[in-house]
Amino acid sequence: MERVGGKRFLRREQLEIILQALQTEGYRCVGPQRVEGAMVYQPIQTLSELPQGLRDQQSAGSYRLTETQNRPQNHRLFDWANGPQGLKPLLFPPQEPLWQADKGERGELTFRPLGVEQSPLAVIGVRGCDLAALSLMDRHFLREGAEDPWYQQRRQQLFLIAVECTTPAQSCFCASTDTGPAIKQDYDLRLHELDEGFLVDAGSAQGALLLQPLALAEATPSMVKQSEDALQRAAAQQQRAVATDDFRAIFAGRETSELWESIAEHCLACGNCTAVCPTCFCHREEDVSGLELQQSSHQRVWDSCFSGHHSQLHGVAVRSGRRERYRQWMSHKLAGWHDQFGESGCVGCGRCITWCPVGIDFVAESARFVEEQL
Ligand code: SF4
Ligand code: SF4
């Protein structure tokens, strides 16, 4: 990664200048917003739209935002851990038309590819686990010779303002997957929030250009120490940890383990875990006809290994039950990804734990397989 200059101090209100400069350059900006009780990315025009002084409480099957009572923490903009949404829907929308077929007067068909929105996107508040997930998505969608043009176009126009996590949720385990809470992947600008403002540094020439006119003072050694201590505390606070990075050996020959059945007894096969997972990329494609039958649109729609039809091969569902579907989800994520991409498909964001309606704990369940092996 290109590092441009050291850490500087940015007053909280100076983030507005960066936001306005990005918009002047033609970027659409999205940042965290409280929507229906959860933190998700939404379009923003000014800094005042970012919620201040919010924290989250997360555990298996539970999520709640609360107001911070203490000053000066209640001025903080990023004092919460990730909500349900990662970068995935911004680059790979849940539903997306790929091309359209139009019927002419004599019944002839014309096919027209559909592009993506042209304006570049700046995302404010991206956490370490989601940057790690982005790098995994790149491996899939930008594989040499098989690049996905829709993803590629959005990815090339993406500006990332990363934020280091200092208040992990109870479901987070990025320290054990080595994907957080510090930022370890590429970014354009990186923020570390303190009570009095931010430490900021640029990870790209474009990020450095945005900082240049602000003529920011260097961060003091005590500010840097404060940020390093906060990251160490955030890692130490995490209550979950993946038990091993060698799940290929753990799952080998365990296809019929009773443990799969015990998970399936609770699992609803709702697919929430795959929807919130920032690295799940399965989709199906379908054609949708206009009511006048003059037009049809070919769309791709997120799919899930928990859907009944997802494993249909020649009319037969290869994974017919919840037991086989959960096995596919966990063993692909933790083991199969190593064969496909050389690393785990889990970045420790904990979303599948928080957003599972019956509170199935991905880390605890995977640990049971490790224990059974011992
Ligand atoms: S498997 Fe769960 S914890 Fe791991 S990246 Fe996906 S949603 Fe996050
Ligand atoms: S593990 Fe939880 S979120 Fe995933 S399909 Fe089963 S019930 Fe739904």
C-alpha cells in the first residue's frame, strides 16, 4: 500500500472540508446513518448528517443502538462497531439488472447491456474487517480474465475513508482473524477518532491531495500513543476468537457429524447470515418480463446456500436439508475458501452472529468441531 506522509491531527469539523471537496470532485458520499434502529450507509451531503454519540450493544441474535451519556465521548461520530451492512451491497447490489431485451415491431429482439451509475462513490467510516472483505471480494470479482464489469466499474471509482475500531461489539472477533481492529488493508484516508478530533493519514495520492490544503499539524506523540493503546484495548476486549485457522483438517471426513444436525435443529434456513456476510457473493440470474411483454430485463439477485433452489443440479437439490446447507455455509467459509482463494472467507465481523434470528453463534459452533476432534 502507498503510504503518503505521517499521521496528522484533524479537528472534527475539518472532516466537513474533506466531505465537501469530495463532492466538488463529483463523488457521491455515503456515511453511517441510523435507519430503523441500525447503523447503515446512506447518502450524506454534510457532516451534520452523521449521528453523534451513539454506541451499539450486540450479541447473538441481538442489536441495539444507545446514546452515549458521557462527555466528551458523546461528540464522537464512530464510537460504534459495524452494523448489518458492509461494503458488499455498494459494489454488488442485492438486485441488479444486467441487460435488457426489447421486442421490435416485427417481433425481432434487440439486446442492450445495462451499465452502472457513472459517478464515483466515497464511503466514510469503513472498518478494518470490511476492508479485508473488500480485498476478498476483489479476488472473486476481479479474477484475471473473468472480471465482473459491473463490480469492476464501481470498484475503480471507489474512495475509502477508513476508521479504526475502538469499541468492538460483543460479537466481533477480527483480532483473531487478523483483520482488525487496526486498519490493515488499502485505504485512501484513515481516521482514528479521539475525543478531541481525529488522527488522519493518507494511503493514496488522491487521499494526500485532499489533506494538502488543510495544512494539518503532525499528531503529537501522546495522541499516537493514545490511539495505539485504544487499538490494543479494543483487541483485548474481544470475547470471541476463531479456534484455529486449519478448518480444512477439522472438517475433513466430518460430513456426517451429529454436530451438523444439532445446529440444523435451530437453524431456520432464513439466509440472514449470508445476506449480512460481507464476503458471501452467491447469486442467481433471472429474467423479468414487462407487463406488456415488449421488454424483459435480465437480473442478478443475491442468493444463499440456505435457499432450497441454490443447490439444484439437473432438477435435484444436492443439499436438501438445513443440516447440509449449514454445513456448506460454514465449511465453505472456513475451509473451502482456503482451497479457492488461499485464505479463510471469514473476516471476523461477527454479523452472522448478531443478525441470526435464533442466535446461532458461528464461532462457538465452529469451536465445537475443534473440541470434538481433540
Ligand atoms: S462468516 Fe460471519 S463473522 Fe465471518 S465474515 Fe461472514 S458474517 Fe462476518
Ligand atoms: S444460521 Fe441463523 S441466520 Fe443463518 S440461515 Fe440459520 S437461522 Fe438464518
